[in-house]
Amino acid sequence: MVANKLAQLSDAELTLMEKILHREFLKEADQNKTWKNKNQYERPFAKSNALIKCLSAIQAQRDLNRKMEVRW
């Protein structure tokens, strides 16, 4: 069901989502570096991993849309 909703989004909407998630991932990565320097141990990467999965899902959907579009 979620895949159907992603498939209905345009390339511009998917690109916007990808940019927002990328920005959020960079912010999270910076916070992870700060956490490690301050606390001397690794912070759990659950949020970073979730962001990576979302980014890859959006990129895969964009690729699928590109492959499935009719080209004449």
C-alpha cells in the first residue's frame, strides 16, 4: 500500500523528499560525530539507518519510475 503511494508521486516530489532526507541525514551524522567526541563512545545509529533506508527506497522508486515511463 505504501509502495502504491510512492509510485503516485512525481519525480519532483520524490526529489524534494530525497533532498530533505539527505539534509536530515547529514545533520544526524554531524550529531553522531559530536556525540562520539563528547562521550567517548558510539551513539546508536538507529535513526541514521532509518534515514538511509528511506533514501534508498526513494531512489529506487525514482529509478523504477524512470525505467517504466513510456519513451517514444
